[in-house]
Amino acid sequence: MTDIVAKDNIVFEVFSPHIKRTVKLYRNTWKYKILQDHYEIGSQHLVPIQSLLSNKDIPVEKYRKTKDQNKIAIFFQYDDFLPYNKYLKIALKIIDDKTAIVTTIHGAFNLPTVGMEGIV
């Protein structure tokens, strides 16, 4: 029974070649964190976000928090947010060697310069 509840709680689950893990977005994160806190993100962005995460041919910039190696961010150039934000930032928490969960998604004006380090 808990598996059914857990699956109902997932907005999407896609494999991301960028981090070589399955990425999950939970309903509460989408509804109460992303949609409420980040005006630039709307329901119309859900499918493009999944496509960006799962497409190995789209260039990305990846960063890791310097104080917490399990927290990473993937930045995609995203023209829908111009002129205010150049990038779409997807912040992830690494759970294990197969899974990561989305912690937030929002626009970003530039790439990070403090508190994060670039990763390959």
C-alpha cells in the first residue's frame, strides 16, 4: 500500500544522463515550494523541465555545494525567462548512487560564484 501512495506523490520520475541518476519530483515540492515561491515557474514548464533533465544532448553547467556534497544544481540556458533570468536552475539532493530528488526549481540570472564549485 505504501508503494501506491509514494507513486501518487510523484509528479515525475526521469533518468538524467547529466547526473547518471533517476530524478524524482514530489508533488509537495512542486505545489508548495516551486509553484508558490517562484513566480517564473508555472505548470507549463513541467514537460520542458522533464525534457531538459532527460536529454543528454542539451548542454548544462553543474555545481555542487561546497559544504554539502549531496546537494547539486544543474543550470540550463532557458530563453523563456529572458531578460530577467538567463538560466533554469534545478536543485537536487543526491539520495544514493541511483536516485536524486528535486528540492527546488527556479530562474537564475547567472551561474553561482559563492558556496558552490563546478563539477564535471
